[in-house]
Amino acid sequence: MEEIKLHCEIIMQILRDDYGRQLEYRGIIKDIYDIASQITRCEDISEIPEVNWIGLIRNFVDDTTDYTSPVIAELEKVSCLSQSSANKCNNKCDNKFIISF
């Protein structure tokens, strides 16, 4: 759970640094920030909200046109870790995101 929280904090920091002004308005940047913030407050893996991670990443890329943002890699890590932890797979991630643009 701590590793998931760490990646969420990284996401939040990147969004503050790269998209700070957009955090004031509704949209995918704020949505991602809010989800990451919510996860950092979770005490247990079971409290993590259900998220369509691939859809979230696609929306982020659609809105920002930033195909190489580190936010994408961090979202993939959070997705992978939260799914692996929830399935008790020893935190090994077998899921590989293949998103073609």
C-alpha cells in the first residue's frame, strides 16, 4: 500500500509542476489529481476506488497530447500494484498496458 501511495504522490507532484493551472478547473488533470489524493488517504488496499486506468490514461493523452508524460508511467504502476495487491499476487504485475496512439 505504501508503494501505491508513493506513486500517487509522484503523480500529484508532476501534475502540480506541469499542469498546475489546470488543477483549478474541471477536467482529466483534476480528476487524476483527485483520484491520486484519495488513494493517498486510504489505509487499506480494499479502500482504493474502482478506476478504469486505461480509460483514465487515454483521456489524459487525449486532453494533453503528451504521449510521453511521466504521469502515464506512474498511473500504470498504480494500476498494476493496486490490481496485484487486490488479487494477492505478491505485488507482481503481469498486466502490461499496450496503448497505441
